Amino acid sequence: MEVLIRPDTDSAARLTAEVIKRDLEKKPNLVIGLATGRTMEIVYGKLAEMHRKQNLDFSLARTFNLDEYIGLAPGNEGSYRYYMNQHLFNNVNLDLRNTHLPDGMAKDPSAEAVNYEKLMKEAGGIDLQLLGIGRSGHIGFNEPLSAFFSRTRVKALTPTTIQQNQGLFKNPEDMPRRAFTMGVGTILDAKKIVLLATGKEKASIIAKAVEGPVTSMISATALQLHAKTVVILDEDAASDLKEKDYYRWIFDNEPEWLDFH
């Protein structure tokens, strides 16, 4: 695991976008796992800008989102399909046929989850998985006690997650209580993982996820077991890390692994 600390939210998001840009330029048919959330909106805005100003080409890329709410149609403003269309898909030259999310309206959710895993496998697996982290330490919607070998499935959301996310709905009571999510095992299958976290409210859980013991109570700790994970933080999110001075030194003195730095 590499931990990279940037001065503020904007520079952390810019670095995240640069990682995606570099990998997409190296492999135009990159298979990208995508996340949602307020911080990701900045990342997607920067990728859209790179497409407009630097001709960053998404035409051959394929995407798979981490999760989707159960019971929301793609046109529902609370759905992650709507979010992705608004913040990324409609702003770059992605072929919408190559963008994938679980169907929140699937009549058989279990079959939909199995099919989603099949689609990822047929695409050759995820090359680069983008992650955020919830305040309970979840990646995707892998709530506490999610098995590290878990696959895409339906999960009931915790009160913490509901409280964190329901503010994104015009009527908070409309937020679903269940969602599809890639499993922890599914996420760990990605060839590279990039986790972005910003803000003081994430500092405590980031310290547990990065430097704490590996536990299924905090699914993000499973990333400590992944061979190629990059954690990108702003100073606020990094503030509780014990070894933050070391992580800053790495970024300043060992730049060769990020050839754009």
C-alpha cells in the first residue's frame, strides 16, 4: 500500500484523475471500476476537463460501478446510474453500452448479482478500481462483517450509511435501505486500487483502515492485503495517521512509480 498526502481536496482529486489518465493512455481499453460520492464529483469533473482540453480518449474504455440502490430506476435522480451519467458518462466520449451498473429494478436481485460478476469476468477483470470510504469504513456498500471473500450481492445498509447518504436525496426518506455492491473479494481482484478520501471527518476511519488491524468490521482494512493499492488523501483526511511524515517523504522522494509527477 502506498499513501500519498496532498495539501487539499482539489490537489488530491487532481492526483487521482492523473492516475486514471495515465493508465487510460497506456491501455485505451482500460476496464475501470468506478465509485460515487461528493469527492468523486471533483475527480470526474477533472477527467471531463482532460477529455475536452487534452483529448483524453474514453472511447474504448469499459466501466463497472461498485454499487447501485435496490428499487431505483436508472432515471431516478437518486440512482447511481443517474449520478454517473450526470458527472462523467455524458461529459466524455464513453460508449454507454460499455458502462455497467447493477440493475436496481431487477426482478431477481440474486441473479442480477451473479450476472454482474459474469460481465466483469468476460471483460477481463477490473484493471483500475476507484474507491471512496464510508464513515463506517466500508468500501462499496460492504458494511461491517462483510467477508473478505464476498462477491457482488445485496446488502442491507447500516444506520451510519443511511445517515451519511440520505442527504443526497430530495426527500431523505426516499433513500433505499438495500443496495447491490461488489464484494470485498471482487474489489480485491482488481489489478490496481486507488482509494481517495478527503476531509477531517474521514481522518479517524482512514487511520484505522490504513494503519489498524485487518478486520471484517472495517472492510477497507482488506486493502492492506492488496499488492497494488494507492491511498490518496488531503491533509485533513491524513491528520490521524501515525506515519504521515514518512508518507509525505515517499511522495517527495520516490516519484518514479508515478511517472507524471
